[in-house]
Amino acid sequence: MFTNTQATAMLPARDAARAKSWYADKLGLKPVEDFAENGAAYDIGGTRVFLYPTQFAGTAQHTVLSFSTDDLAGDMKSLRARGVSFLDYDLPDLKTEGGVAEFGGMKTAWCKDSEGNILGFVEGESVAALASAWASASASISASHCPMRRDAVRPGTNQALRASLQRARGKRLRNCSTVILS
């Protein structure tokens, strides 16, 4: 029914003006449409994103938006120079060093925007290769959130995933959103 329609990512903000300023100053994003206090619409690499005001901004404990990059280290340096701080994790299945976690051929970093939303920055392989790797590891998946979060990886699948990613090496993972194991 919806296979030929375009989807829009919804990005919550407690203060739309503050959020628009953050996205412009930190990420260099300018709205394609500005709705004043009612938010803004962005076109990010062909993906529509609508920033909208809500009291629930920043309450999600997962990545709400991910950006692909060919130079994560360079982008992190540039973002840090603009005042962006990256999140560090020290969990059983997720450890960052200098704000970066590595998964096979993929590197990921996370930060929070002015509204407390978690953003991801991904360098490396594509979601298609990741999905293929997971499928060959006999895990069922649905694309909706990156595997970087501990709660997105079912216990016992991490080693199989790593092995499958090694077999899938050579394929490029791009535009990683998120993957949840079911």
C-alpha cells in the first residue's frame, strides 16, 4: 500500500527555534521550509525530516536520526570544534573509544542535539550488507534502529553477527538507520 510513497522522519523539539539554530550551527542544515514556532522541514540527502514542537522531545533512549559519513574522524573533529560532545558507552556489547564504537567494518558515534535527541554518525558498511549478515546468522531483523544499542541486540547473537559481518566484508554499508532483532 505504501511502497511507492515517500516517508518523512519526525524529529521532536521542545523549542523549535533553538533546535533549528542547533541544526544550522552544528550540522550546517538549513530548512527547505520554515514554519516559525511550528517547526521546519528539511531535505537531508533525499530524506525528508520534519522538526516539530512537542513536550516529549529528548525522551527517546535510542538513535532517532543517523547520518552517513565517509570520514567519521574528520566529521567528529569538525563537530567538536562547533561544540558538539559525543556520547561514550561502556556496556557489555557496546564500548566506545574517543566516542567511537566499531562493529566489523562499521564505525559509529553518537551525540545529542539541543533537544536531547540522540543522533548517530555512521562510517562503513550498508544496512543491506548488515541485514544480509544478520540473516545468514539466522537472526530475524526489521530495519528501524541501529544495532549499536545494547537493547537492540538479542543476547547470544553478537558473536554470530560479527562472524557474518566478516563474511560479508567488501560490501559497503550506507545510510544505517537502526536494526532491531526480533
